[in-house]
Amino acid sequence: MKRFQIQSVITALAAALLLSACATLPSQLTANSDNVISDYSRWSEIDPASQAEVRLGGVIASVTNLADKTRIEIVNLPIDDVGRPSLTSEPQGRFVAYVNGFLDPITYGQGRLITLVGTTTSPEMGKVGEFEQMLPVMKASGYYLWKVTERVVIDDIGPYHYPCRNFYCRHFDDFPRDGRVIQEVK
């Protein structure tokens, strides 16, 4: 009977762990249609007059507060199914998003990760350094600011404790350990 109880507890813990690992799209990023464009290269090629709905994300390059709205320039990174920008992907280009109202440039500062949903509007000329280029533009209806968390994973599992010989014991702290830092977007 004990074996059955232990297996039940292990199964319940495994199920809870799997369910807690599932992520969902933040409610702020919900679109009005099912045909949301989330690929930067596809979006930059469509007609702006179509007012297609897009959901894109990336790294904030600059924030400018205007009289009644905020202009955010974003370096695009591909997003996953729940809208998180990928930290391991190369940037695909830049785009501009206009958000109604005021966004504090400290909170929404350069280098933060953001995902926005909105409609396509006319592109505008932008400048990166001295280089001028046309940037796709969206009028954002929702946005979500992401946090990057870090955790350390110890990779090595070597023999850290040897049997004592002649009253001398080697402790696991005497050996270097290998590990890596994992960055996750949450």
C-alpha cells in the first residue's frame, strides 16, 4: 500500500510541475482578430493601408513622449507563442510603436524587453546614428514589459567526497565546480 501512495504523490507532483511550467499570453497582448501577424519580415512587406493587426516584440531602443502619446522605437526580436522576445535570436530590424498617453522613460527605458499588439499605420523615416531608413509603424492597443531573470545551473556531478585515508578527508569545496547562468524572460 505504501508503494502505491508514494507513486501517487510523485505523479501528482510531476503533474503540478508540468502545469506550472505552462505559460499563457498576457491579457494585454490579446488581439481583436485571429490573423495577427507576428513575423517582422512579413509585416514589413504588407501594405500599411491594410491596417493589419500585428503582435511584435523586442528591445526598446528609445522612448520619446509627445503631447498626447509616446513613441517607442524597438529593435525587433522574434517572439514565441506567449509573446516573449527570444534572447537567443538575432535582431530582425527596427519598428516604431505609438502608445496613447504617457510612458515613463525610466520604466520603459532603453534595453528593456517589450511586446506590443496593435494595427499597422504608415511607415516613417527613422535614423540610427547617421543612417536613415524607413521603419514600419504600429498604433499600439496593448503592451507588456518583460523581466529577465537569471538562475545558476551547476553542470558537473563529479566525485566530491573521497573516503578518508590516514585521517585526511577531501571535501567537495576543494574542487572547482562548473556551471552556467540561464537567462529567462518572464
